[in-house]
Amino acid sequence: MNHLAHVLLAGPDEDTQLGGLLADFWRGAPDPAWRERVRAGVALHRKIDSYTDGHPVVVRLRDVFEPPFRRYAGVLLDIYFDHALARRWSAYSNEPVDAVSDRALRLVDENRNWLPPDLLRFAGYMRANHLFAAYARRDMIEHVLNGMSRRVTRANPLGEGGGVLWENAEVLDAGFAEFFPQLQAEAARLRAVAMA
């Protein structure tokens, strides 16, 4: 899962949402100085990623990708799933996607004094590119993949990944439609356990 999905799956608590966004920009254990729900959001994000990586639908979808893309299948699926989610947003949330984006940016702004620089840079990128709504557009997904390709230190095919995504869009959309409601249920279960 990628940024949009993690903010949605974090549930209604704003600190948990911030943790869900923060987790991609923090390595290691959450800082004990962070608020409890932010730490819980980081932990939830990591559990969601583990659940996703081992889910039979996701395992099956990885096989769609031939070399040299197979090595990057997890990354490509994460990006595509945010694309599928943004395109069908109203099927999964009653809140407008722009409101979710505005709240995520506000949370980063309100906490910028302690958040990692990479997350602050990403927030600027979000604002400049009208994310999360722009994830619905193919050209934005290709832009994201090109940016990721440049940030990876070794040679990689991510910049050309859009073509393989669009060629397999029907299969990927069907897999997402099967998988995401199960992931939403699992995220709700994990949140309930964490609050118990």
C-alpha cells in the first residue's frame, strides 16, 4: 500500500493518520517521544504492509510482472493500488479525497518541527501536484514512477513501469477490487485490537 491507502486505513484518529503517513519516512522503532497514537499509526502501517505482502491476491498479482519488472512488483503494485483507490474513492470512503489530502497536509504542517525532512519534502510534493486526487490520473502515476526510478541508486526499470501497469490494468483492477475490502476489514480489526 502507498500513502493514500495508509491514510485511509489509519481510521478517523488524526494522530494515527499522521503515523500512517510518517511510517514510510522513518526507519526503525517509533520514537518514544512521539504521541501514543502516532506510534500506533506507524505500527499499524507496518502491519498493513505485512498483511498486504502475504495476501494471496497480492502474491498472485506479482506474477503478472515479467522480468525486469518482477523484482519491483511490490513497488509497482503499491503505486497502482493508490491509483485504483483514487479512481474509485467514493466506493471506499464517504469523505472527499481532497479533504483527506488537506487534512494530511495540515497534520504535517502542525507537526513539522519534529517530522523527518523527507516527509516535509513529500508534503511539498503533495501540495504542488494536488495529491492525493491526482493519483487517479495515469500521467501522475508515470510521473511518480519516474521520480522513484531516479531516487533508486542502481539501474532500474521503474521509469518504464507505467506501460506494464496499463497493459495489465484489467487484471490489477480486479485484484484490487477483491483485495482492498479485505484489507479494510483487517485494518479495522488491527485498530480495534490496538485500542483494546
